[in-house]
Amino acid sequence: MPFKMEPRQEVSRTVVYATPVLAVLLTVISGYFLFLCLGLSPATTLYHFLISPTLTFYGWSELCVKAGPLVLIATGLAIGFRANVWNIGAEGQLTFGAIGAGGIALAFWNESGLWILPLMCLAGILGGMIYGAIPALLKTRFGVSEILTSLMLTYVSTLGLGILVYGPWRDPQGFNFPQTRMFTDSSLLPLILDGTRMHVGILVTLAISLAAWILMTRTIAGFQVKVVGEAPAAARFAGFSRNRTIWMSFLVSGAGAGLAGTFEAAGPVGQLVPHLTPGYGFTAIIVAFLGRLHPIGIIVAGFLMAISYNGGEIAQVEDRLPQAATGVFQGMLLFYLLACDFLSRYRLRRISARREVTPS
Amino acid sequence: MQDAGLTPRLALHDISKRFQSVVANDGISFSVEPGQVHALLGENGAGKSTLVKIIYGVLEADEGRILWDGRPVTISSPRRARELGIGMVFQHFSLFEAMTVLENIALGIDGTPDLKELADRIVAISRKYGLPLDPAREIHTLSVGERQRVEIVRCLLQNPKLLIMDEPTSVLTPQEVGRLFVTLRQLSDEGCSILYISHKLQEIKELCHHATVLRGGKVVGECDPAVETARGMAQLMIGAELKQLVRRVGTTSQEPRLTVANLKLRSDDPFGVDLTNISFEGGAGEIFGIAGVAGNGQNELTEALAGEVTLHTPTTILLDGKPIAHLNAEQRRQQGLCSVPEERNGHASVGEMTLAENTLLTARNRLGLARQGIIQRRHARGFAKRIIENFGVKASGPLALAATLSGGNLQKFIVGREVLQNPEVLIIAQPTWGVDAGAAAAIHQALFKLAQSGAAIVVVSQDLDELLVITDRLAVINQGRLSAAVTTAEASIDQIGLLMGGLHGMDHDKPAEGAHHAV
């Protein structure tokens, strides 16, 4: 092996913030060649992919609709990731939260009142927390890897939602489509602007981002999370419990995902369907890292991801880009991000093959 | 200093190395003669480790030339260094606990050696240099001194012409130190040069032919240690008059502040040490020392005293009569028991956080640096600033990352953080481990002052000289058992040394060597 990886002496702050930008650039360049290989005009496709979604006001409002849940989930996940708690199952917690919220919406379908929506949010949050509590319990009690349990539980909850919407919760007037009744106005999020799909959930998300930022920079709880993540021995010395941090991470990220599920069901979707999101819970992992686990960075990253979703749709219509290409594009982004991250901390060094004594 | 007609084994010419803004080595030149035992002296942060890493090929110098036997060389990797004939024994060993001596040595050798032949060579070398070693034993059954032998034998197998030793005696009993010196002298007589890094001036006087003193990355002096006084060398090293430490007069205490009774603890770690029936008392104003060779339960005991491990019977540890053994570290701090763990990085501090943030680890409740869970950032910065000023910590300010401080400065900061909280009881492990003489004196002075204010201090240290200077009473920990306490002023170094190494092996079928050849 003529090469080896070795850690760099120091990593400058500029590099830390430059890596996401570099990753985006590399993704664009690779996308260019990908589109070229697909026989498309790369410049036009990239234009549709990256620029078109931002050209109109309606386009921006749609970006907000997409970015909202991504940011909300990623903000919660980032807290856990800081503590080295790897909750990969936000999609499941989102689904379980949506089931809770949808259950309330359907139970009070005949009633109206301002209390219904807050109750749905509460049920959504609780649902997400309960679903997040399972991997937390397994991790703290039995030492089971939370990566595996949280990921696998995602499939359980998606199938659970399927049972409900194909079965007992199916809309009686829905011509046998696997979906619930449309929620009534009392259980739908009010819109911020008529003519768009922007709902108040987006404002709540912004408030939560701000709260997360304060939590991580100004409170002992946030400090505890960082210490547990960076130096477990120092955390023990400081009297911070690792188990409590794991619990907190899962409850917070579960709550965020559950609330995002509620917002999706009570916002743009307006009912429960078998597949509530295009994998927001997983994409949010990319968003969290792209945003450097920082609440403000996550907002920026959320919009970037939203562009790739909406731009992907535009490119599908305009350039007949296959749907899978959107996934490839996002995958490349994560790949380059992780690669740049790794290379900012390690460098590839060529091992010189038996250099003879040379004058220096 | 170079004799005419004699080519130095290793000559450095104007070696410089920068890390971003810090100049670690600044135009360093000196040479090591064949067979010379050459001391490299300097404070922490003086650039010794950087220089040694350059010589061993771990780092590359920005400027300067290295001459090996008179020829210029580029040492691009440790492997290249070994090819040239440079061996190094690091301060922290890199051995796999669960593997045998033979396996560990085989792993460290370039290429794939024949194990049978290697075992024979190990035995031969260990006989020749008086370093008894059984190749078939597993590392975790060895004492620290024996582990060091593994590292030395590993180097000697490569027939080195230069052996670098980084603080080799800090983990040894006085008797083991004596035996190591015999080996090193033998090597030197055979023409092997030795670059010896230590902060123990007495040892350097005893062993070394020549000393190069570094300060702030530069060579500030060369001397013959046999002629120069220890005090003179220390002053050269820190560049200032050394403050005289006053040997404390033992204060007799009526009421014990800290009482430990029959502390028993099974270690979770398969290579850890179980603590057995540990009992002692620390009085007001008393500094109580716990001596012992590394790996005899010091870590376990420190963690149990500090509260990083909690015990089931609350009355096992009493603080001013209050049972505290069931409380965690932060709860004990709130009762008045502070602690300093042995490991500075990642245990007593978080490197990637600022000094201000690092104060929150232990002082957030005692000093109100956080209220209702909200960090009082001004208070935290203020406290960090107070530590920096009171303890002369060299740092750019409270917002400096802990990782940017040199070892000695970080240690001063950590000790300062606990001492300035005026605890009732302070548990401190290895207070001056790898710390320069100036910082060590500052830390000792702070401990004296704290004791004088009525606190009880427990110092767990492998540095016997240190314990003899600062403690009032001391006991020795060996295989998880604590000996009876003796008054330090009446203790003899041989007696304590025998307790440290001598008892070791009594309940082993294979006794440690140090015990039998001692005295």
C-alpha cells in the first residue's frame, strides 16, 4: 500500500465551514457529468434542478413547505448527534407522531374547536417521544446499538400506518383508496398566506430552531450534551449521566420528528396516507450534518435540500429526468460531505518507497 | 563541543518547526556522540516532544538538517528511523493487554519475523542486559516496570545506535530506576547513544554525560550535569530564580474531615484492579499521600473517592461525618469534595471547549456559574480569568480552547479551578505529572495554601519524591490494598520503595524481579 491516511495536526475553523460549500460544488460538478451520461443537456437540467425552484415567489413558498419538516427533524437529531447518540429512526418517529395526531383528528372529526389542533400537536409530540423511547430504553438498559433499533423500528411504524389506513381508519367514502378522511378545518394548520401552502408549522419550526440554538449555547443541558459527545470521561467527572443524555436526545429528537409528522398530516397532506413523506426522516440526517449540527446552519441546509427535491420534480417534468436521479443527487451530496469532512481531518500521504539517504 | 576527529552519532543543525502561530522548535542545534547519554531538559512546552518526534520521524521539520554519522539524512517515518538505528521508548506504552510479550514485540517489528527465533532473541537480549522477560506472558499480568522492559527489549532487538527515552522513570520504583540505569550504562559502554528526556534533575546528574537545555523552543544552554548543580539546571530551564519550597511542618488534626472505611470495589474492567478494604483518614490541614507503582488500583481508588464511581454503602466515605459514598461526583462537590483526575485531556478538561466552558465542568453549581440551568457566561469567563491570573496560566484568555494550552499550563488551570473553589476536601491524582518545575512549584504552593486554610488533601501520585516533599502522612497502594499510613518525616525511601515494589508478587507464583534484586 503506497498510501496511508493520517490525522492532520490541526483543523482550522475556515475549513470546517468551507467543507459543506465544497461538497455542494462537487455534487454540482458530478451532477453535470451524470446528466451528460443520461443524454440530457447538463446545463439546462442543472438550471432546472438548482435555479428554477427559486425563481418565483410561489417557488420559495414551496421551498418553505419542504424545508420546514426537514429543519424541524434535523434540529432535534442534531442535538442527539452532538452527544454521539445516533437516532437514525426519525422517519419512524415522524410516522408514529402522525398516527397520534391523525388519530385525534379522526376521533374528533365531527367536532370543531380551537383545542383540537393543539391536542393533535401534543399527541404528535408524544407519539414521536414514545417511539423514540424504545431505542433509548434498549440502549440504556441492555446496551443495544441505537442505530439498529431506531432504523428497524422505522419499518414497523410505516407498516403500522399501513394497517390503519388500509383497514380501520380508511375513508368510508374514499372509493377504497388507502387513505383516511380529509381532516376538517379544525384539524388543519392555518395558512400563513392564501394561495400558497405555507402553514403556521413553518413559523413554529423557526421558533424551535431559535430555542434549540439557545439550548445548545446557553444552558447546562446543551453543555451536557456536548461534553458527553466530546469527552465521555469528562462528562462522568462533571457528574453528567450518560444514560440521561441518551434519553434526552431520543426524547427531543423524537418530539421534533413527531411534530414534523403532525405538521405534514395537518398541513400539505391533510389526511393520513400510507407514505406520508418522501423520506424526510432520513433526508434530515443529511440536513443535520450539512448544517454542521448548528441550528442556523440546519436552516440553510434544509433549504438546499428542499431545492434538490423541488428542482428534481421540475427536471423530471421539463427534461424527463428519471425520478431516481434525484435520489442519486442527494446521495452524492451526502457522500461528498462525508468525504470532505473526513479529508479535512485526515490527509492522504504517500508512503515513499524506501527513499535512500538524500541530502536535504 | 564536538571533539576533533570524532563524528557525532546524531547532529542537528538549525531545526525549526512551526504549528500555525506557535514556534515549537526554533533553530535547534546540538549533537549526540556515540555512547553518550545525552539529557534533553526543558519545561513542558519547551519543544522537547516536538524535537524528539522529528528525530524519530513522526514529524517533519520545516527547516534544518539532520546528520546521522556525519551524513545528511531525511527521516520521513519511524520506520526509516528504525532502519537508521534509532529506537524510542515512549512515556506511554503501546502494548496490547491481552496479548503476550512475544506477540506484542512481533507486532512492532517491520516485516514478519519467525516467532520461535524471535523468542530466543528476546530471551538472549533480556539476559544480556539484565532485563528478565518471559516472552510467553500476557501483558496484563506484568507490572509497569516489566512493561517498560518489553518496550526497551523491542528497541534493543533492532540493534539501535541511538535510543530515545521519554520520561522513563516516572512509572518505576526507586529500585527499578536503579536497575534501569545499570542497563542504560551498559548500553552506553557498548557505544549506543542515549537521548534521555526527564524532568528529574537528580537522575540526570546521576546518569547523563551531557545535557542540552531547551526553553521556548530554543537551546538556552548546555552543561555537564556532573558539574552543574540541580538548582542551576532548573534555573536554566525555567529562566528565573526558583522559588524555594518550604517543607511543611505537619499539622496535627483532631477531627478527620475525610474518613474512608473498608472501601471495597470490584473493577468492571477485565484488566482493572479490585480495591480491597481500603481505610484511611484525612485531617483538617493535612496532605495525605497515596504512593504506589502505576496500575495498582490508583485509578480505581481516585474514581471511587471523587464519585465517578458510586458505592452502595453511603457510610464508606464520610465528609465531616456526612455519608457521601452513594453520591456522584457533582453531588459530592456540592458537599465540598472536589477532585482532579490524573488525565488532563478529555477527563479533567474538554480540549475542544474554551477555558470558560471548562470551568462549568466542576464549578457550575459551587460558584453559581449556572443558575436554573442557564449558563452565566460572564461569570464563567470571569472565573476562568481569575484562574489564569492567580495561577499564571499562559493562555490567550478565557476563550482559548483548552487543547491549545501546553500540558503544564492546562494542569495549572485545572488545579486552579478546583483550589479556587475552596473545597473542604480535595482529591488530586498526579498533580504534577509531565509538568515542568515552575508549574510544579506553583501547584505545590497552591496545595499548601489550601491545606493551611483547613482543607484535607489526598494526593495520589507515582512520583515518590513529590510525595516526600508535600505530604504529612503517606500510605502505599499495592494490588488494590492500602498499607498502614506512615508519617512522611519519619519514613525512609527504601522502606516505601519496598512497600511499592516489594510486596508486589507476594501472592504471585512468579515474583516481580524488582523485589528480589532490591537493596
